Amino acid sequence: MRKIFPIAIILLITLFYFYLTLPVLNYGFVGVTALFLIISAILFFSFSKFTISSDGKSYKPITVFWKIPALLVGISIIYSFVLPFFTSHPVFRNQDFRNLIGNVANGEKLTNHIAPISMNEIRVVDESLAHLLGEKILGSQPALGSQAQLQEFFIQKVDGKLYWIAPLEHSGFFKWLNNKQGTTGYVMVSATNERDVKLVQEVNGKPLFLKYQREAYFGSNLHRYLYFNGYNTVGLADFSFEIDDDGVPYWVVTKYAKKVGFSGNDATGVVIVNAQNGAIKEYNIKNTPLWVDRIQPISFIKDQLNDWGEYVKGYWNFSNENKLQITEDLTLVYGKDNKSYWYTGITSVGKDESAVGFVLVDTRTKETTFYKQSGATEFAAQSSAQGKVQEKGFVASLPIPYNINNIPTYVMTLKDNGGLVKMYAMVSISDYTIVGTGNTMREALTAYKTAFNSSGNKINSGEKSARKVVESVVVRIQNDVKNGNSFYYFTVKDYPNIFVGSSQISNQLPITVAGDKVKISFDLDNEEIVDVSTFENISMKK
């Protein structure tokens, strides 16, 4: 009986350990070694015999049960520390770490990769603002707000439009216990229009119940559910909430393996779990459904890019010769091919203000392109935008790179202390002293173009967009005052677009009338309303 009891305790602890910690049972994962140490301690104290010393101040061993505990401790130390050092330390494996990102192709121009975009498609809502807007719509329904709360927001394209999407989760254990069938939907916040916020509680006429969640309990916990359904020998990471184009909610979970001994996490595929009924489908990287935006976890790509830049000259490079590092956190952007990419600047180690290039990594395939061109880091662009309106004390959001009139440009919002968007800013990636700000995105674009056109030779002229010159007759013209600034909207004969300019462009604009012959120039872009770069009233010269 004395021997059965500790064995029963060990079995019980083992059961609880596996159920709670979900250790991966594969080479390179060390989660199970802590269990070995716990078992060795139980065996040692359960089967060893001690007696109290004659002075009553200490214990004297009579029988020491040490061989099996010592073996377990030795295995744990070797497997957790010794083996990882010799199989995974960069001293021995630095080139394996550097090559983990794969082949890094050299790109010619950043604008060849990032698609031109219209004003109403620019991302103006970041994750923190999306959370504020989501909380607002959740709070508008008191019965729901007292039962559920928002989880993390994930950005993705749904039917061609960009959204922040977050599932509802139970706000506590007892709320979950009283509603095990799941929370009643998810929140969608448009990334391009802060007024487009909706709570989705049914799809195809059927109510939603999100049973499987990252923070749920017992068998409804997403990770535990996968672990005990056959995924206990593979690493699982990046539990992302995504919906397909029909609005059906899923969890997209990245499978990964250790490629450099006990390190070098690398994605090998995904497991897609229906958030309602728990149906599981497994895919490799190539055959993952197209609606899935991200397979490569951001943490994996950050580590791999930094290793690629760190070990350019091997491990023993204390002078930091040719070392590179990423500038800021990675940003999800969309390219000309409508694919999603992780974007970041690359800077030399020790230099924070300027980037030596920029990297785009396909979020599905990990195909990586490095654009070796100097420019501003994200932090420098933020500082430049904030400095433009420093008297207001606004804080810039994380810059998003866009192709504005074939000019690589950082676009960001300027927010007050409450997290609300008050202004917009555009900063040239090539030269962060070229800044445009405005109370609307159009004002910011106009100011940015004015700053860019007056910058002289600061920017390579090869980056400038194609410019068109038109001579025609004004058909209609009307002024509009926004935030104290006058803008003049007009149309010309035989041209479908509406043009807009301010008196800063030309002092002839305020006195131009319908019927005047004018000569205008403008950048070719995707806008229905086109900002003019120059304006000349030919009729006034007659």
C-alpha cells in the first residue's frame, strides 16, 4: 500500500500536467522535462527512509532511493540544457539560423510591389481604435456586454474589403459555465471607415455560437481541443480568428517544427477549426484556402529576419560589420497581387533613424523580397508627422506603406490622448522631411503633394508618377471651405474626373469662372476626384 500511493500520486499529477500544460511530445520541445523533475522528487521522498538525529535538529538517511530520480534529473538536464546548447546554439548553427528565412530576392523598386490605392481604401483604423469602436457597439447592448467581451482583433480581407475582426469571449468562468454553447458572434470594424462597425450574430440566417475559443475552459479551450484530437506531437502557434467570404468563423492555427535543433521555429502548415462545431481540417502551406491571409506567425518572421541580418558574417562579428536588423514591429500590408505581406524596414545595427532597405514577406509562403533603398524608419516617420503638429500633442499610429502617385509613402493617423483620430499624415519613405498633414485624408494628400512638388531634387525623379497635362474649358466650378481652408472643385470639357485645388496651387483659381480656358497638370492615380499639381487660367492672359 505504501508503494501504491506514490505511484497513484504520480499518475494523477502526470494526468493533470498533460491536461493543463499540453506539452508537445516531439524532439526539440522541452515541456515534458519539468514533469520528470516533479516525478523524481516524489520518488525520492516517497521511497527514501530518514530518521531524526540524536539532537533532534536534522534528518539522517537510512535508505536513499536515488538511482531512478537521479536518472530522471540527469535526462532532464541533458535534454533541456546540454543537448540544446550543442545542437541549437548560434556558435555552431549560425548559418542554419540565417538561412531559415529562405531565399531573399532583391527587388528593384518598392512601388513595383505595393499597389497604387484610392483614398477610400487607405487604412485609417488601427487595432487600438478598432478595439475602442468594438467596445462601443458591444456596450450598446447591455445584456450582451455583461456576458461577453472582445478578444484580440485580427486584420484580414473579406470579399475584397479590409476589416478588423474579433470574436466575443466569455467575460469569466461562471459566464462560460452558464453558456457552454458559446458566445454569440463577432465584431467587424472596417479598417478604412471608422463608421463601418457591425456586430455579426448570425450567418446565412442561422445564429452564431462560438464554442471553441482561445480563452475557453476545459474541452472548449481551442488549444486543448486540438491537443487531444491528435495534435500533441506538433507545435501549434498563432491562433488567429478569421472568417471566410461567407462570414463563417474559423480559427486558423499554424503548425510548426523546430528546424535548428531545439530552436528555429518554422511554419509547416495550418489547422483550420470551425469555431462553432469544432470541425478540423489540416492543410500544408501550398493548399491552404485562399481566404486565409496569414500562415507565417509574426514572431517567427521577426526572429528569422533578425537572424538573417545578425549572422551575415557568422557568429564572431563583434565589430557589427554589415549587420542588419528590423526597424520596428512588422506591419501587414497588401501588394499589387492582392496578397498580404509582412512589411518592415531594415537598418544597420546602431543606426536608428534611416533604413538601408525594406522587406516584404509573403504571409502565406514566406517568399521574401528585399528592396535595397535608403529611407526613413517607421519611428522617424512617426516623429516627423508628430513634429508637424507638435503644438497639438497628437500621437501617430504605426505607419502603413502605400504607393501614392507612384511615390513610396507612409500613411498614418494622428490621435489624441483618448485614442480618437483627429488628423491624418503622409510622410515620404525616401525623405521623412517631406510631410503632409490635414484634418481629412484629402487635405493631407494635398499638403503632401505640395510639399513633394516643392522639394526640388530631394527625391529621385525616377520615383515621380506619370503626370498628365490638359488644356480645356471649365464647365463648372465651386468652392468649398473645410476647416478654414478653401478648396475649388471644377470639371473641364471632355474629361470625366472632378478636379480640386486650393489657392496655394494658383491665385488664379479663386477668380476662375465657367467658360474659362485653363491648363492643368495632375498625377495619374485611381481617384475620382483628382488633385491638380499646377493650374493656369489661359483666358486671363488674353
